Amino acid sequence: MYASLWRLLPGPLWLRILLAVVLVIVALWALVTFLFPWLNGFFNTYDVTVDE
């Protein structure tokens, strides 16, 4: 799968590496900014089950 994605990236090797790094950074940014906060609404993190 990664080989087919690598072949889809245009340009010489240095440009492919740069594009791959940028795509990974954008994907992580989107996860942290949009997906993880949305998923956090489904988990009740304030309901502690351990008593001290």
C-alpha cells in the first residue's frame, strides 16, 4: 500500500520526501485539531472509578 502511495507522489526523490513529510504533518494536525476533540465527547473522563 505504501509503495503505491509513494508512486503517486510526483517529482524527484527529494520532492517526494518533502511531500510525504508535509502530508504526515497535515494528517497529524487534522487528527489533533478535529478528530481527537470530537472523540473526547464520547468518553466520560471525569467519572473516576478508583477511590482513595
